[in-house]
Amino acid sequence: MLRRDILKAGAAWLGSRCLPAHNGALCTAASPAGSDVGFRHRGYLGWITDLSSQPDPHAAWPSMRLDDRLLEDYRRQYELLARLGFNEISIWGLYVSDAWPLDITSCVPPERGRRVEKLIEAAHRHGIKVLSGLGVYSWGFREIIKAHPKLAPTSPYAMCASDPDAWLWMEKVIDFVFSRFPIDGVSMQSADQGRCECPKCSEYSTAEYHALINVRVSEYIRAQWSGKIIGVNSWGLPLGDEASVPSLQKIGKMADYFIDARGAQQWEHEGLRRRLIASMACDFGTIGGPQVEPPQHWRRDRWFLPTLRRTGEHIAALAADGGRACEYFFHIIANPGDEICLRLAGKMLNAPRVAWQKHLHEAVEEMFEPRNEQATGEITRLLLRCEEAYFKYLPSNISGTISLEPLVGDRPGPPIYLTERLTADQRSGYGAELEAVVPGFERLVAEVGQPEKIRTTIACLKSVLADLR
Ligand SMILES: [Zn+2]
């Protein structure tokens, strides 16, 4: 379709009456007066070691470690996730990191296979469905492309959507992914590593190109592996204008949910996202607001960056626009700032119309076990103060990832969230604020049933102060 036609289609759509929102079981289930409508896809997503209680300081990113310790971390997180009401987990790295081997199947040695099976069984025991990350025409095809350069005429990472042989490779990967492990679905990404720009593919706009390959893969999965959940994540795909709407609607007809990784900040005018959501046949969602990217190489007490108000406001606004899906990033519960955010996010996804402050109050009570109401209030106030101390310097309405250290590397990296996101003056303001909250947390050690959580919080704050010096 020419760009002119897309604009016309978008305009026609905007002028028409929007279709009713998705009519799935959860949305139509009779709910008592005053009750909330939770999200249908309360998902949790990350690379396989992103939730680990232990860092992998010397592994190249993404670490593929899957040992007994990590399995134990998963068991502990599943218990918490189930309590919080998460119902899906999307894991990247069950099979490979970034390159399928040429025979596809040799990527999972028997011992690793047994551990992956345990990881999936444990999720199912807690009522959580397991989705695998799935690269669509890119992410994972590096070795295949190296051996068959014709598959990708314009990129070392992205196969050509117009080459029938590239589809045969994609099909092989899909069949292996669904036959090797009893997964419940896939969270797909096609845009993170770019696209093919050969003359044939160049006839498509970027949104059309990614719709084409996501729909092609979804149709195949529906036909060959029926009953599986299909999520499509837009990572790397610019959205937000009316021209991209018809392509998103095509994806919506085939997928169960669509994730807009950047959130409302990228929509060109107010109301467009709401009307898009109403017109899509699938559930729509985001990654849940600003996400602190799990730092693979760092000690778990090196940062303290809660995103409470922003998570609460982001999920509430998404729900108000009709959003019913989320792929919330893995959080490291060995870090109390991460744990409290995960708890709040789970509660918000279940009851997004309840004020986030009420959910936060409950989350603080459950996590720290304060001895009285005053201590609950004080912990909450200090946590929110820590959030503002950093985020007041960043754009409001931020959604997306905040890298603490450089993502790609094989050793602990420098604290770029301090050096690259803040000016020298802002760093000194942030440091002064954190210095000021430490005594408050110290007084709380004797006021809670979980003093270790407060002590770890203090250790985290002191680590940040050391990084600021
Ligand atoms: Zn091409």
C-alpha cells in the first residue's frame, strides 16, 4: 500500500465509529457493582537470568546460566507472582541467546532441557502460563544468515520477508519452539534488530513490513499450534501516528495481545491511543511504564530506584484507555526497591481502578510488616521521596527501560543511569536527597517485622551514594 493510501485508510478509520472493545471472557464477565476490571494478560517478561538473586558479573550479555540456584529463584518468584495475580511469564533464552544453530535442535543439551522443563512445570503448578520470547525474522538468525547470506541481503541480523527460503527457516524455528517444550505461547518481536530493505521489502512502510511478518507467523501458529497465546511486542517499531493504525489493526486480528513498548509518550495526540485500542481486535498493553533494566553484572544492592508513582499512574492511564495487557519487566527481589515495584505492579494489573496509593499502602504492609500505621506511612513517604529524587530530572510520562549499566558487556559496567542521564548538578542534588532519607530508614529498623528489608534498603542507598562520589 502506498503511503498516501495508508493515510487515507487511517483518516477513514478515525472518522468512523470505533468498534467495541475486546469482548473476551474477562471483560464481559459480570462484575459486581463498584468492582474493578483487571488486565487479561498480567505478564512478566525478561531474559532468563534477569530475575536472578545473584549477578553474573563475568558472563557476556545475555547470560544463559540455568543452574539450581536460578531454578530456586524462579520458584520463589512464582510464589510471589501467583500471590500478586500475575498469570503469564515470557522468558527469553529458554533455547538460545541470539543465534539458532544451523540444525536448530542441538541448541538445548539434555541437562539444560531437563532444567527448562522443571522451570515450566513450576510455573504451571502456580497457575502461571509460560511464553517463550520469539524473534520474528530477526533475533536469533545471525548464524543462519552467516551460513546463507542470500537470506538477508541488507542486514546481518534481519532475514528478508520477501524470500520464501527465509520463511522455511522461520517455520523450522517455530516448530522446534513449540515441540521441544510444553510452552503456552510466544511473545514475538520483529523490529528490535531492524528489517530488510531490499527493493521488494522497501515497497512496505516499516509498520506494514512488521505487520506482514507478524501476521504471517501468527497465522502459521494458529494453524499448526492452535490454542497457544500469541503476543506481539513492538520493541524497535516507531508507533504513534495515524499512518501506522491499519497495520496495527492487522496484527490485532491475529494476535492475542499487542504491546506498545514505549507507552503513551509517543502518541502524537491525546485520544489517538484510546481510539486505536477500541478498534483493535486483540488486547493492547505496554511494559508498565519506566522499567529499571535488570543489571546482569551488578551486586544486587548497588541501586535503589523505585518507580512507584510512575508505575501506578502509567497502569491506571493505560487501563482508562482500554489497555488490558502488560509485559512487566523482571524485577530482582533481592533489591527492596525492585521488590516493592513488582508488588505494586501486580496489584495494579488486577485492580487498575483502585488508587495506586491504596495498593502501595498494602504492598508496604505485606513486604515490610510495619508495627503500626505510622511506620507504614513513613516507609511509604521515604520510598516515594527516593523515586522523586531521581525521576524529577527525567522526562515526565516516561515509559521504556532505564539502563543502570551498559546492557551489553561481560563485566560490571559503570553507573550510566547517573553519569549519562543526570548532569553534575543533578547528581549532587540526588545525592543530597538520598543522604537525607538514610536516617529515616535507620529509625525504621526497629519498627518493622522484616528489618532485613530495611537494612538492605540502607545498604542499597549507601551503594548509590558511593557511585555518586
Ligand atoms: Zn527483503
